Amino acid sequence: MKMSGITFVVYNPPQLGLPYLAVMIAPNGEVVAVPFETPAEAENHNIESAAKTTRYAPASRRE
């Protein structure tokens, strides 16, 4: 999912026992990752973050 120039993605754990990651990648390359136990929790986090990003972005930057 991509909104306001920010890419939102959920990464699967590379091995058993590690968390799913809700990741936000900004156009300038800045990365924010938040761990979750399930992919659904990570996806919900990204959906909520994308909604907030769109809500607070200047009108000229909204897609």
C-alpha cells in the first residue's frame, strides 16, 4: 500500500519466533518498523497509520 509518498508493507518473520513487521518507508528513505505477533495486527497498524498520514497531509500532497 502506498499513500502520501510513504510505502506501507508487512514483512513475514525470517524464522520461527520472530515477529511480523509493519514497516513504513518514507520517500527520503527513513524506515519505521513495528513488531506484531500476527500479520493481521501488522496490517491493521499500517492501515491506521496510512489513514492518519492522509488525514494530516497537506491537501496538495493527498492522493
